[in-house]
Amino acid sequence: MLTETQANGDLAALVRTIPDYPRPGIQFRDVSTLLLDGAGFRTAIDRLIGSFDPDAIDLIAGIEARGFIVASALSYALTKGKIMLRKPGKLPGASVGVDYALEYGTDRIEMHVGCVAPGARVLLVDDLIATGGTALAGVSLLRGEGAIVTEARFLVDLPDLGGAARLAGQGVNSHALMAFEGD
């Protein structure tokens, strides 16, 4: 049986690696080259849709900024509503947010108050899962407003950084189309 990365080698070939960005020793996996390829991006979205039961979700939550692109495509294809999880101060209405730790400091994500009804089943999506900090903050934010979050989807996983395992520890099944080891 093929591994996920082998099965999606066509898509992995469309992801550019930029060495030593944003600092020496980091291999940055840039999905913008996948997004530039219309057929490749469509294939990625179709394969993501094939990885979960669309009837088991009510809404799709995308994490700023590239997660918005993935969430919008899924939302459109499935005719599901989309929640924007934004950086602080970007939403025009009343918002609720959570702070979370970064390697050096903290950050925050927010969403509009009332955009998710208690009991709504929400799929969390982003372009990439690394350490999982932002994704876990998204889960916390959504659950804090009463959403049920048990599934997350990503284009790329960096498994050596442990984000998918951290999500699993919080009861969230994550799936990525591609994994790049050693990052």
C-alpha cells in the first residue's frame, strides 16, 4: 500500500522548498506553487474532500491566511459555510479570541461572536500543520463557542514537529495530503 505522500507525489512535486527560510536550518514548504497550478489545486481540494464525510460537518473554519484559500475552495465545493479565524483586530464586528504560545512569545486568533451555533460540527483547515499551536488555538476557540471539532485537514504535514499528534491528543483526527519529513 502506498503512503499518503507516495499517493500524492504529484501534488508534493508542486510544493516548493525554500531552504534556510525564515532562518538557517529551516526547510520552508511553500504551497503557493501548488496554488499557482490550477489543475493541481483542484486535485488537492478534490482529494481533501475525499478524506472526510461532508455530511458529518456543518461549517468549515479556515485559519488566516492560506487556510482561507483551502477553506474557501472546500466551502464552495460542498456548499458549506466558512468561518474565518483571523489575526487580532481584523474583524469588523464583536469578536472572541484565544491567545496561544509561540516559540518566542504569544499570538492570538479571533472569530466573530455568534458565527458558530452550539453543537455545530466544524472542520478545521489550514495549508500546513507544523507544531500545531495555531491549529490547537483554533480548536480551543471553536470549542469555547460550543462547536464540535473532531476533524482537521491540511495540505502539508511536517510530522517531525508533532502538530498532528498534539491535535490527536485533543481528540481531533487530522489528515494531510502530503508529509515532508525532517523539517
